[in-house]
Amino acid sequence: MSSYRGINNRNPLNCKTNGANEWAGCVGVDELGHCVFAHEMYSVRAACRNLAQYQKWGANTLAKIFAIYAPSDDPNAHNQPNDYAAFVAARVGHAADSFFSLFSDPGGHVLDPSLLADVINAMIEFENFSGLRYPQETIISGIIMYEKDFVT
């Protein structure tokens, strides 16, 4: 079995549950609160929902997004949100501290599915190991599920 939590849990984005968000496709929870998903596309769906919510809260740069997504004060992780933001920024060709928008306000429609897929793939790589890429079909399926389930 892989030593990578996200791979083992079919949750390459390491999304957690907190009781308030019962994620679709979550078939279990590990000892640190990460969902174990039936398929990886549910992890993408959950991450899209989280990212859209962070944008609604005013997280309009990659640095602000990852300060929420991977907070440095998480007692169960050694998160480095600035490193995370810089990594994703480098992968998508955008400065970590400049304006960044993935979703429309209001409503939460995905503005650029290709850019969101690139962000998700960069996040998967950062969360797990260098060079990891998930199939584009998995990423797009998760984005479509997010739009179907959450966009108004």
C-alpha cells in the first residue's frame, strides 16, 4: 500500500470532513479526519466547493486561498501555505499574491474549466508527490459534479 494518504483514501486533495460538510462519495474517514472517497472525482468535487467558498469569503489570491485550504495552525499537518501558493502559482503561471478568480460571483460558475483543472492538478501534486498527475477525465468529472451540485 502507498504511504501517501491521499492516494490510499482516493482523496488526492486531502479534503477533510468536519460534521458540517458530509461530502458526497465519502465512504469513510481516516484517523485525521480526511475523507475516504469512493472515487477520486469526489475529492475534486469537494475541493472545488471549498475553493468557491473561499473566494466568496474574499480569498482572491492564491496566497489567501492556501492560507485557508492548508492553514499553518492545523495541529495534524505541517502545512506551509506560502510554499503551497508559490507551487501552484508556478504551475499555472500566476503570481501568488495577485488577484485570482476561479468562480463567478454570485453563483459560483467555473470561469475557466481548463485553469481550474490546472490548479487542481497542481494541488494534487503538492499534496502527494512531485510529478503526480491524475487523468484529465477524473478532474473534469469532479468539476462537472461540483457545477451540477452547487452552482445556482
